[in-house]
Amino acid sequence: MTAKGAGNLKAGRGRLTSGGEQQAARFHREPDRSLRRIMAVALLASAALVGAVLGVVGLKVQQVRMSYHLDGLRQVKGEEDEAVRRLKVELQTLRSLARIEEVALRQLGMTRPDRDQVVLAREFVPGESSLVSAEVSRRTAATRASAGSAAR
């Protein structure tokens, strides 16, 4: 080897190589399986972490959406409860005896009964037995019948 050739030779892994061979050797690397495995594990771990974060965020969004829906339902329930309360008041008003009597007198043209036209039912007469009240009812009916025939 000459001095000029010796300058071009460089030491590389226990042997001497020329400059051109070293450049070719610099770009050639052995595949490192452990590095690929580490990269795959890191990629999978990152994907799992991103999936978990997205899952938690999705659950929180769903929770907020459901809370808005629940608030809307509570408002609707309050409105419906108020409507039910108003309808109950209206029902009690319509069922009141004073209103029924007023409708009967004004709209239906009915008149108030005279005292002799009112007959109490036996079971509603206080303090009398059924036999006594039956006798009173018969006498009252007979009196009315005789008064009606005398008036004619």
C-alpha cells in the first residue's frame, strides 16, 4: 500500500475499509427487532390512552346532555303538576252544589221546590226509626194528595 492509498483506508470493525465502502456501510443497518417491538408497544399504549381519554370525554358529554334533558323533563313535570292542580280546582268548582243549583235555576229553567214538595228519605231522618218515618211519609203523601184534589 502506498502512502496515498493508506490515507484513504480507515479502520472499521476490525478491518480496514476504503472511504467508499464506509459510506455504503454507514447506510446499511441491521433491523433491530427489539426497537420495533418497543415502538409497537408505545404505539398501542398511546392508542389505548387516547381511546380512554376519548371515552371519558364522551361519557362526560353524554352526562351533560342527559342533565339538560333531565332539567327539561323536570320543567315539563312542574308545568303538568300546575295544570293538574288548576284542573282539580276547576273540578271542585264545577261539583259545588251552589253552582249546580245556579245552573239548574238559570240555564235549565228549574224552580226552587216549596216546603211541601220536599220529602226526606227514611234513612236520612235523624232520631226516628224506619217505621215511624214510613208512617210520617205516608201521612205527608196523603195530606198532599188531599190538598191537591181540593185545589182542583
